[in-house]
Amino acid sequence: MDILYLLIPLSLVLVFVIAAVFWWSLKSGQFEDLEGPGYRILMDDDKADPAPSGVSPKANGEEKNGGLRAKEQTVDSDQGAGLHR
């Protein structure tokens, strides 16, 4: 029964905190445009941007990452071969 002296005020504080957060969200415009994000997904342009002319893949770092992946695959395949012996 003594726990009620703690739980009731604690629950009232929690209710006021939740109400304050909800009030802040209403006043800051969180619920202004509920349909806009759904339309933006549908109208999204999925075309990939082409690489700028005159820029090599090495300058973009693509070759560097590909080289690392090839080395990792070689190491992994060497370790896997050791397990089957």
C-alpha cells in the first residue's frame, strides 16, 4: 500500500511529460504535412547521375576499394582452402 505514494505521483509526472512533448510537437509543426512525404517517395527521380567526364575511376576511389575487396577475397579463399585439407 505504501508503494502507491510513489507510483501515483510518478505516473502523474509521466502524464505531464508526455502531454508536454505532444504539445511541443503540435506547436513546432510536426503534424502540418502528413501526405507530403508519401508523395515525395512516389515522385522521386531514380535516375543515377553519370560520372563527370574526364574523371577516372581511380580518382573517385572505386578502383582502390575494388582492389581491397579483391585482396580480401584472396585471403579468405586461402584460409578456406586450409580448412579443407
